[in-house]
Amino acid sequence: MVCLLAWSYCFALSLPPLFGWSRYIPEGFFTSCSWDYSSRTAANRAFYIYLLIFGFILPAGREPGLFKGIALHQSAGEVGAKFHRELCW
């Protein structure tokens, strides 16, 4: 289920240029494509802001909370293991 959610989120970030919001252009030696970040149109700037917020700021902003949850879970596990050792030995 998590994998399906991740793929859906990535599709939501990568499909708008295929429907006319910005566009994909070839890069480098024409072996790959990227969104058109060089044009200064309002649509391209709006897509850039969309990618910045939903592709970088939100995912990066979630990480501290996720790491805090992991740390709390880890510390609770250590307390529980210590209690178990004291109780059983």
C-alpha cells in the first residue's frame, strides 16, 4: 500500500507537463529529459513552485518528525528491554 502511495505521489509530480502545464525538453546530449526550467512563462514558474513545495519542502519537512518518531520508538524499546532484563534476571 505504501508503494502504491509513493508511485501515485510521483505521478502527481511528473504528469502535469504531459497535460500542458510546463513541458519536458531534452537535456545534455539528448539522452534524458527534464521539465523546461529555462522558460520564464507564468505556467513554468507556477510548475516550478508546485515542484518546490510538493517535491522538496513537504517531503523534507516531514523528515524531522519521522526521525523523532523513530528515536522515541527506539528509546521506548530500550526502556522496555531494560525492564525485561531486570524482571527476568
